[in-house]
Amino acid sequence: MVEDTSTSPVLTDANTCGPTNITYIKETTETEASHPLEGEDEASPRAILSAIRKMDFSMNARFNSLEASLSVVQSTLTANTSRIADLEEASTDYERRISHLEQLCSGLSQENTSLKAKVTDLEARSRRQNIKIMGLPENIEKGNPTRFVSELLPLLLGESNFPRGVKVDRAHSIGPIGNKPRVMIARIHHDSVKTEILRLSRGQSPLSFDGGRISIFPDFPVEVSTQRKQFDSVREKLRAKGIKYGLLYPARLILTHEKTKKIFSSPQEAESYIDSLSP
């Protein structure tokens, strides 16, 4: 009896089953597994293997997309890290430069304060022999203010106080012409005469000329006048208590109380001392 081998699925002889045949069988099996037959049960091995392969393909696609996104993020992070490092380096440089500028500015500020004090002192010294006359009618000097002031001062303060007269180096009015009389500035040749003029004007105040009130003051720079004005309230208290006082150049208060002299550079210190005195 002859055996029919046409229906045998595979050769049983190991010698006839080579690598080519094995590969073919494996590919056929995987292909069939990835495409389950119609009507095949979903719990069958073929259906499970098909579902796994579909999920594997989907996961691979998603991982590829995630890797691409991570690559972009990594590139952006690297660029930002580089920029941050550059900014930190620039910030350190700016801080160093700002620190240097602050030191330079501090030095310049101190130097400017010192120079301003020197300029104010020089200006004040150049004006030490000047006096300011306020309240004179406009154009009363009749074109010769120097001669007018030299004749006016003995007339106001008493000719007997100036046996040799008053020598005036120069005189002129300052300020814009308006409704109010301008201030006249006069430079007295002798400092002792200037001091006597100021002393007499304080003692004989109020002065009058041509029906108007005349005031005579020392000519100080604005900075010095502002410093001296800060002692106004202190001077009022001293006058109320009957205490002798004076102002030293540029702005120092000197007072004499019970045969004791005190000098104050600060209005606050002077006021505290006056308040501590018995009424």
C-alpha cells in the first residue's frame, strides 16, 4: 500500500528541512498571527498577538514623537543655559563696573563738597568789605553811586563817628528795575570802617532817609546767609532772656552768659543750651 504524502503539512525528514524552509514557516506563522482569521475568537493566541503588535507599533510611534519633542526641549535648554551663563557673566561685569562708578561718584561728591566750600569761602572773603544798603529811592545817586554812598553814611550814622570820612571803593545797584527800590552794594576801603558802619547801623536802627526807612547789612553769599538765618529763632530767645550774643563768620553763634563764653556751630546745640538755662 502506497502512503499519500500530498496532504502532509511539513516534511518529517530532518535532512530535508533546511534554514530556508524554517524561515518561510516562521514568517508565515507571524503574518498569519498578525492577521487573525475572520470569525476567530479574540482570546485566541492569534488575536492576542495581533493586538500586541498593534500596541507595539502605536507605542513606537508615540515614543518616536516624544523623543523628537525631548530633543527640541534639550536643544532649547542648552541654548537657554548658554544664554543664562552669558547673562550671569555680564551681570557680574556690570556689578563690578557699578561698584567702581559708585566709588568714583562718592569721591567726586566729596571733592565737589570740598570745592563748593572753598568757592563759598573765597566769594565771602571777596565780599567781606561790602555792605548792602536797602530802601534807597531809585536813581537817587544821580549817576555817581560811589560818591553818594561816601556822603550818605556819615549823614545817616553821624559825621562825628567818621572824622576822616568814609572812603568807598565802588558802589552800584543790583537787581532788576521794578516797583521796589533796588539794593545798593558798596565796598568800603577800610575793614575797620566797615565794621563800625555795621555796628552803628545796628545801634541806631531804624535808620531813615528822604522819608523812607534805610537798612544796612553785611554782604554775604547766599550759602552763608542761609546758614546764619538758621540761628534766627535762637537769637530771638537770647534777646528775650537778655543774653549778649553775636555771629561769627561764617555761621557760628557766640554768647556770653554769667561771664562764660559759648560758641555753637549748630542751631540745635545752641537752642538746647538756652533751654537748659534757668528762666
